[in-house]
Amino acid sequence: MSKQALLNGSWLITVRPSLPDARAPQVRGHMRIEADETALRVSGDVYTRRGTVPDTIPPDSEPWYPTFPRSQYSWYFRSSGATFSGDVLTVAVVRHLWDRATSEFVASDTGTLTLSGDPDLSGTLRFGDVTAEVRATRTSTLYRGCRVEVDAMVNRSFPASATVGSGAVATFRSIYATAGWDLRVTTDEISIPDDADLTNAELQTLLTGHQRTATDDSWRLWLLVGSAQGGLFGIMFDDDTFPRQGAAGFADAGLGGSPVIDPAARNRRLNEVPAAFLRTLVHEAGHAFNLFHPKHDVHAPAIGTEIMNQTGDVIGFATVADPYPGNASFFFSEHDRLSLVHAPDPQVRPGWKNFGWGHGGLSSGLPTPVDVAGLAAADDGDEGLLLTVGLPGQAYVGEFLTAEVVLTNTGDRARDVTGLLTLAEGDLVFQRTSPRGELDHVLDIAVGCGPRPMVRLEPGESVTGRAQVFFTNQGVTFEQPGRHTVVARLTVDPLTVVTSAPAVIDIRMPGTDSELDISAKTLSAGVGRALALGDFTHDEGARALLTDLAEIHSGTDTGAASALVMANALARPFTDYRAGTTRAPDPAEADRFLDLALDGRTPLRAVELAVTVASPAEKDAPVVADTLNRLRDGARTIDADVDLDAGFDAAEQVAEDFVRPRAR
């Protein structure tokens, strides 16, 4: 092994002023050095605090990864060039300074880090005219670590290992070790009651009710082996105050009978095919570590068969001779590996920044290392397919907003295209440019993964999807006044991405008393999350605000959407697994809120709103069917100038498309 390779791994670093100063804060952090014949990269995260009490250091015999409270985070650094010569490591450093008030990087500067020694390193760190002493102690030959707690529903089990296509035996831990991560998996509860109708909101309370209480600052992830949730294979569902802490894989999901599925796996449950189920769980955990599907990443890594590719894409590369899951690659792409190793702690660590943060410019994290391919190519497309995105031209901050996406076959031959035209199921993503020129990705707050249902489009036919874009992985999506530009990108099959023309939406501040009241209520995080989930869960504050919006502002789409959330929530039970309580359905109240939402609206607009407040991952959300049934029965009082039958056929088509889009 070369001396350079001996630098590889995780290091505890401490930074001290060159001149001793008892009043100086403690500056320490986690440095990662990747050194081999082809690369020499250095990155690190630094935390500062006042006080003289030393940090607790684990025994030297145990590999570990320095972790500190998020509240002490101060800066991140990454090498822009590094050399190792004469036993001296010299690193050109770019430092990004963190603002604790805004939880964003706000400034950057450059400096030089010089280290030497064996086995510990020491040297200097210089920024401008300021030089500090640095000491570094290696803590592991790997780069990062995380504890993974697995809980399972009764009669479902975590796949401890699986024989993969190469013939090797893989485990959850061994797969992450290929990316330099040390994941220590502990199976805890194995008797969570079976529930095939879990909503995303209930998954959140399962997490908070079953995850063990943290006793230190170590990184943690919770994985659920669940029974089923529609046709999803898995989901990263966690989007509360501390997001990205939980994900799930669904044991009862079916693999289907395609000839490119291995004969032994055809029409089997995921739990009966260890390689497929293990891959799903590793993939969902990757989302919790803030990894994107390749087709959604602005750096455009190739779509292939590695871990973060969707199952539908991997199956798309399978053949009868090389069937799924044997054709799957049980390792991470180089782009994802670099993110896992070198991205800043706020981007990667579960429970910190929202999903998607760091996948754009510096405003939303940090760019990928310079030796990775550049931004997505501009020549994506297919001359025989046209994608359009419809948004209102103008809205005010706090107004509930929906988008319509239409894919049309403009060619002269039939095309098989994806049926997943939602922001929650992987194939569709919005790229939004804010008034300040910041680029980010807009997705649903929960990211579900599963097989890709295809739709046959004859020439001239279209397939349509609808989504709420008020509250997404960006929080309140259009909270910043000014002109926003939105481009839709749809992966229509494993090899084709179609991009829409830009849609422009001008966002203004609320003006009237009514608008000001609506904005004040909807900008509450609980209300936003309820509008995205279709349920106020256990948040009584959000329930009260939604009730006000529904009763006072039912004449607006925002008030109607709020009423539909209430109707959806109160039409079904909700189990708070954290508190061990169940909210019983209240059919009379559900009907009252449904009447508020439908009054004065055409059937088409009523159903359009219903399918956007229902979570896309919950195809059986009661609000969609209840809205249609209420319209059919005519059991409501409506304005005289509203024709109950107007657009009813179109409304039924919208409801059908919510469950599974069809060619029209």
C-alpha cells in the first residue's frame, strides 16, 4: 500500500490559533481524505463552540466518525486541488461559511491546508493573513457512518443478505461499504401490526412512535419493513421538522410476470425475492441520505442499473438472457458515491436539510465536485412527443396552486410511455428557477418508488397528470415574490427524457384583507404539510386553521382545497402510532366540509382539486371517490348558475387518471 493510500478514511481534526487564547472557541470537525492512484480529494465539516469541556472520544480500537450537534455547525471545506509529495499533503481549500440563523451557506473564501506526520497528522490552515494549527487523528478507514434501526410488521422480515447477479452474497452493510460508508444495522421490533392501508401521515407517526430515542449525536436512520402501500416497492416519507429520518420497503409488493423478470421471481412478493427487496431498502435509504434518482439530478449522471436508479429503469435494461434482479448492480454510481463521501453534513445527514437540498447551485447546497460531469444536457427530447406544463400566470404568496402536465404523441406511430405523471413517483420533476436565478428541483414531500406502469399512446393521444405545487420538498414552493420559471422533465421510458417549454408564474404579495388572512394561515408549516398529505394528522393547530380557511374562504380554491383536506381526513381513521391513539372517522363533518368545497364549483374543478390534495401515493384516498359520489347524488345546494352536469364526464376522467392515467 502506498503512503498516499494510508491517508484514506475518516479523520478527527482540531483547529487552534497559532497564538494560544483561552477565550477562543473550540474548533473541531470531521475530515474525509480519499487518496488512491486515480484521485486525491479532501473534504470536511467543522463545528465550533464556546467552553472548555472536551468532547467524548470513543476508544481507539473502535472505528468511529466524528459527529457534533447541528447547532454548532460552522463551515464546510472541499479541496480544489491537492498534492502529496515528500510525505506532505498540501490542499488548496475552498471554505463555505454557514449561517446558523438561516441554515444556509452564505459566503466562501479560499485557503491552504498543509499536513504531515505518521500516524497522526499536524500542520497549518491558512485563510488570508490568518494561520491556525491543525491536528488530525484517523478514526476509520471508511468515511462516514450511520446507525440503522430496522422495525418490521408482523410476518415480514428484513433481508439480512441476498445472492446477487454476480453470485456474490451482499448485505445492506456491504453495499454501503462500496461507497465508503459504515452502516450498522440493528433489527429492533418485529411485531408492528400488519397494515396495508398506511397513509404517509401514519408512516410519520410510526417513525416517531417506534424509533429509539437518541442518546448521542451519532447519525441515525429508521427503516420500516412494511406490508403494502398501493403498488409501491418503497418510499422515503419523512418530511417533518427533522426530515429524511425514515424510509420504508413494502414486502407484499408484486414483481409481476414480465419475461425480463427472472422466472423464479415472477409474480412473487418482494419479500420472497431477497435480492430485489434488499435493493429496494438500500435505495430508499439512499433517498434518506439525500440521493436523487439519476434522471432528476441536475448533474445528469447516466441512467443505468446502479442502486439509485428506479426499479422500473433497471427492469427496462433487463433482458430474457439477463433478467431482473440479476441484472441490477449492487453498488452506487460514481456521482452518488462522491455525494455520500464528500457532500456537506447538512446535505447528507438524516434529520437536517429537506430532500433535494444541495442538488442545485450554491444557494441550495454546494455544487458537485469539479471532476464530475456538468449540468444536464439541453438536447433531451423526442420529436414525436410533446410535454406541456400548465400553471396559473399569476398568484399571491400563500395561494394554493396546482399544475397540469400533458404528454402528447405528436408522431405517426404508437408510443409506450410512463403512466407516472406525478411529482411523487419518480418519473416527473419540475425544475424551478426563482426570481433570484436559483435553480432547484420541485418534487413531492414523499418520494415513492416502484414499477413503472406504461400507457400506449396512439398518434394524437395524450396522457395527463395533476399535482399540487403549493407545498413540496421546497417547503412553500412559491414563497418568494417575483417571476418564477418552471420546466417539467419527464422520463417517458428508460432511454427518453422529454422537457417542456418554460412556464412562467408571477408571484405577488397578498393585497386584499381576504388574501392577507389566507396567506397568514397557509404559510403555517402544518397547513402546508396537510395540503400535501391530504390529512392534518395529529396537528390540532393545523386542523383549526384549515377549518377557518374552509369556512371563511370557501369561495377560493385555497379554501376549497382546505375543505377537501378536512373531508379526506375525517372520512377515514387515522392512527397516531406515536401516541397509541386512533382518530375515528366523522362522516357528518366530512360531508359538511365536502359541501363547502363543492358549493359553486363545476364538477370538473371540484375533482381537479380533490385529486391534488390527495397524496399521489394513496390511490384510494377517500376524497376522490367521495367527491364524485357527492356530485352524482346531487346532495348539495349549489348556486343557480352552476350546472351540476357540466363537465361531469371530464371530472370522471380526472378521477380515473388519478388512479392510473389513460390515453385520451
